[in-house]
Amino acid sequence: MLVYTLPELAAEFKTSKDNIYALVNLGAIQSIQFSTNKVVSIYEAERFLRESAGKQFDQVIKEAKKRKNLEKISNVFNFKEA
């Protein structure tokens, strides 16, 4: 299989669909929109697993949320400077 739908990826990772959707929405996992389905390539799934090796899954999600919040704050300050 070259791509996973998000529910398939959740099953493969043995986690909830909500966790996978959160990681995609936070940008921790990159997806591609095909028609009505978002899919993740096997290479992207492997990249995520390599970069997350040795970490607790909950911690990976917390770190992704923190990065997203910092990006938002940075964008606000960059907008004000322009």
C-alpha cells in the first residue's frame, strides 16, 4: 500500500482516528487531499514514526500543539512588524 486514509493510518498505528486527525491538523503528519479523502503516504508515515521514536504518543501530540501555538504567536508578531 502506498497511501493510507486517515482511518487506515489510525488502525496501522493502533491509535484513535481523533489522534491521527489531530496530528494532521497540527501539521505533524502531512496529508494529501484526494476527492473527499485525505491520505498519507507510506513515506510520510515512516518519517513520522522515525522522528517520534522513543516518545510517548500523548507527548508527541502535546509537542505538536505547542509548536502550532508558537507559530501562531510568531505570525502575529511578524504581521505587526510589517
